[in-house]
Amino acid sequence: MRSHPPIRCDGVSRRDFLHLGVLTALGVSLSDLLRLQGAEGPGAPRATSCILLWLDGGPSHLDTFDPKPEAPSEIRSPFGSIPTSVPGVRICEHLARTAKVMGDVALIRSLTHELGNHDTGARFLLTGHRPTPALQYPSLGSVVAHELRSDSAMPPYIAIPNDAVGGDSGGARAGYLPGAFSAFNVGDDPSRARDLNPPEGVSFSQADHRRDMLRRMDALSRAVEEGPATKSRDAFFEQAYRLMASSEARAAFDLERETAAVRERFGRTRLGAGCLMARRLVEAGARFVTVVDTGWDTHQQIARELPDSRFPGSGKLPSLDHAYSALLTDLRERGLLESTLVVLMGEFGRTPKLNALGGRDHWPRAGFVCLAGGGVKGGQVIGATNAFGETPSDRPISPPDLAFTILRLLGVDPAKELVTPGGRPVKVLAEGGFISGLV
């Protein structure tokens, strides 16, 4: 399985600390991994699930979806641009497969904000709130899990490989919501089948007795103390039990059930395996799946690092092109695209001018987002940047606008008030509005 170093320029490594293959006893290790799903929310959502492809490190808009072929040499990409299935819309030459499916995509070229640090930028995009030390805001996935509850055996919010995005505070985590609404972390290699079966020698008959015993013990514990940790533990255990008791839910994590042809269609990379698993998970009932692809912090040698310059599969762009186009095509063919919102983005764009090392540095003033499915009208471009890709020249879109739109499409009310553990009422989103023309 080919992969790229999960390290950004700030030295933050992608912690892979929650693996499914460490089960030693029913409902103990696994229950520590699982998070609770949330309840059926108000309104009629256009989408029932969301797949977020997170390009960690900050993908260059100029070298992907917003090329400027007429710009001076120190600004324009070392790559050429190609036409897409949408008349007049061109993207990077290394996204040839994606070019064919752009009729399903609404391309936003005017994402903009002011936070040029990886962690703060990621938290802004993943929560819709400007980071503050006063309060840790929940990720969009956690909000969806909290608001759209069900008794499904499938965890509602899942991260591939994990939710370690946005620093120690975790932009992809539950924030002030109970820990039960954090992501279920799949682990480092989604292509490897995970063992979600009970340990050898443990039957569900035995498990039922143990479950009843734990409930009795917990009842005694609550007589002394009850708090968020206790409630989260109960939620983790119940979700763990439902998952292990459901053969259908367990099977969704096993890519070995797919044919070799389907595996090849998505690409034999971590991102390809992650996208294929994401499709399987939403098909099985997951509400929000985040697929994290590291390695987009391209401060040097863009011409070498982004394409397949060293060997097939070595570049970021071909891997993304393969996996992303396959995901959209596969969802459409299975009749799932209309009910599944697919979001492709990172924390910011890159500097218009190439630096002395042939790379680009952090540039939050301009970036892109691709939205597809979930009721979104594809085949269109929303917003634009100026001739050098420096700032939006038309329809600037903020992270709160994007978060507001994603939640609204999923049937979550962004104006609803939630309550922090300290009893403080906080709106799901403090600002932002729906992106007009998107649906």
C-alpha cells in the first residue's frame, strides 16, 4: 500500500491511536473506541449522509482547481490545464479523471479566511467557528452525530484513519459536546480487514450476562457519582455492543468483500481505500465520514511532489484524481449520490508566487471547495479569484458559510442552541449563511 509521510511543516504527525484490531474482551476495548450517534433532527434534509475528503496541509488552488495559465511564470502552475465536462471550466492536467465528472461538482473558487496556521485554519473549516481558547467547538461531524440520532448499529461519525486533525484541541472532535459524539477511528490502514468479531470463546449469550452485570455495577456507581464521563462510557459500550452484534455493520468495514476490479477503480492507495470504505460506510448507514489525506503541505518542489514524477502512485494529484472520481462515479451508479453530500477541501490555499524552493507557502486568503451530491447542483463554478489567484474577485465564501450550508443540506438547524457542560447556551453556528445558487 503506497502512502505519503503524514507530517506537515509544523511537525505535527498524524496520531494513529485508536485501532480496531486490539480487541481483547467484549465491550471493553471496542467500547472505548466508539462514539454515539445523535437523534433525528428537524426539517427535511436533501442529504442523509456526508463524506468529507480532507486534504490535510493545505492544497494549492493554483495547481488543482483554479489554474491561472495566463499569469506570469512565477505565479502560474508548472502544470498545464485541461478542459472539463463543464464548458469553459478548466482544471489541472493531472486531474484528468476528475475533469470527466465535473458535471456532478459545484466548484467554489472563492473560499477565504484569515487564519494561516494549520491547526487554527483546520479548526475554522471543520467547525465553522473561529478558534478561541475559551471554548472548544465541536466538529461538523460531531454536530451531525448529536442532532441526527438513531439506534443504528453503525457509528454515526467515522474518521479514516483518525480524527487527529487541527492539533491537540482537535478540529475534527466533539469539542464541548459529550465525548460520545466524537468520531469512531478506523485506524492506519483502511485496506486491511478489521476484526470486529467477539474474542474467541466469547459468545453473545455470555456477553448478555456480562452486559447485565455491568449495568448493575453502573447503577451502584451512579448512586455515588454521575457525570459526562459516565454517560459517555455508557454510550460507548452500547454502541460497541450493537456494532459487534450486527454482522451487516461489521461487514461494512471489510474491503475484502469488494471485487479486485472495484479496488482497482478506486486506486491501491490509502486515499483510494479510504474513499472506498467511506462509500461502504454511508451505504451501511453512517451519517458523516471524514477521510483524511495527509501530505498537502507543499512548501517545496511542487513539480516533483504533486505528479507521479518518481514512480506510478508517488504523486498526490494522481492519487486524488483516481480516488475522488471513482467515489463520485460509484455513488452515482449505486443511486447514492443524491443522498450523499461529498465535500473536498483543506484548511487553506497556497501563495500565488512560487517560493525559491519551487513550492508555495500558506495562503488562507484564497482556496477552493468541491461539493457534489446531496442535492447540490453540479456543473457550475461559484465565485472567482483575481488574475493571480490572490483574493476573491467575486462572491467570497467564508468557513461559516460553508459550515452553514453543509449542516443545512444534512437537515441540521445551524441556529439551534446547544448547551455546554457548564450550562452555557451556544448556537450551533454563530455566523454564516447558505451559499446561494448551490441547489
